[in-house]
Amino acid sequence: MTKQQENNHAVLPGLSLLFVDGRALFCEGMQVLFSGRPGIVDVQIAVSVGQSQTLVGRYPVDVVVLAPRLPDGTVFDVPRRLRQSQPSTKILLLDDRFHLVHLRACVQLYLAGYWTKEVASEELERAIHQVHAGDRSFCPQALPLVKRWSGESAYFLRDLEGPWSRITMRELEVLTLIAAGKTIQECAEILHLSPHTVDNHKNRMMQKLGVRKIAELTVMAYRHGLVD
């Protein structure tokens, strides 16, 4: 972020913040680190989607700093569930390290930004205030890959190459669930689709990625950060 960008995003008062991450120790550390910082009046933490939905439904939350992977949800469905509780809440993805598939989800789901835990706390704090002020914020690795629509606040990914560029968001969601050990029937129930539709998504995805076995698909999901 340039000095001019920093100056363009003054700290707005009264920021209520929620960190959502499956690791309790990380959440507790963020709560201690950000409590009392300029403009931040409240810092809540949650280690599951269920806890975060309860907090967002009960208290006003301006910015949610969200891990892409949680015990009871994925980057593809958690934002929707949080927005059901509080539509105005801005969501900033905070990844362990840079993963293109998570950046893609961030852009296509119109989230407020994408950063990684490799960043210093001061930079993350600036990003949080930036999205609170109504803008989008991306880490240095992501900036070359995103482009802003002219005159609009929305962003899109620049043209990407390789098989992952042809995988749809629904196929990525199916891949995440299968790699986590879910059966086709369980995937169908979670996604509110028929087993036949889920199986079609799986088969098309495997064809695009050039794999023939579920085990190969699972390895790819682990390699690209879709599951832990």
C-alpha cells in the first residue's frame, strides 16, 4: 500500500471486529493484539462458523477477519452464512499463505479483501480500516492478479492460465468437500443438490484437471490449500 493510499483511508471510529479462525490460540492472540488499537472499540473471536454466526447475529460487527478453512465450513459457503445473519458486515479473508483458489473465491464472492498471515500486524490493521472505510484491500501477492472495474468498487481476476482457471466455483466447493472425506450423498445434502448433479461436477472437474482417481483429486486439494 502506498503512502497516498494510507492517507486516503483515515481511521473511522467505532470499529467492531471479529476474528474467525479454527485455532483458538491464534484468535486469542489477535484479540489481545488488536484490542485498544485506534478506532477499534470491540474485538470478538470465534473458532467455528456456528460461533461466528451467533456473534454476528447478536452484535453489530463491522469487519470479519475470516480464515478460509474452518472445522464446520469452507471459504465457499461461510461468507453466505455470515451475510445471512448481518448483510452489511464486510469480510476480509486472512489465509495462512497465498492460495490462488482462495483469492479467486474472495473476488468472485465480492469479499472485502485478501491477505495472508505472513503480513505484519500494522499492515493488517491498515487493511482492516481500509475495508471498514468501504474499499477493497489485497496483499502484495494478490495485487498483480486483480483488476478493478473502471469506475466501480468491484474487482475481477486477470486472465489466468492452467487447468484451475477452468474450474467453476461450484466444482471447487465439491472438491473441498470430497477432499475432506465427504461422500457424494453427503456433498449433495450439504450443497442442497442431487447426488447426480454432484457426481457430474466431480466428473467434469476430474476431466479438466486430468486426474482419474479421487486420491489424486484429494492430493491436489491439499496442495492448493483447500483442506488442511
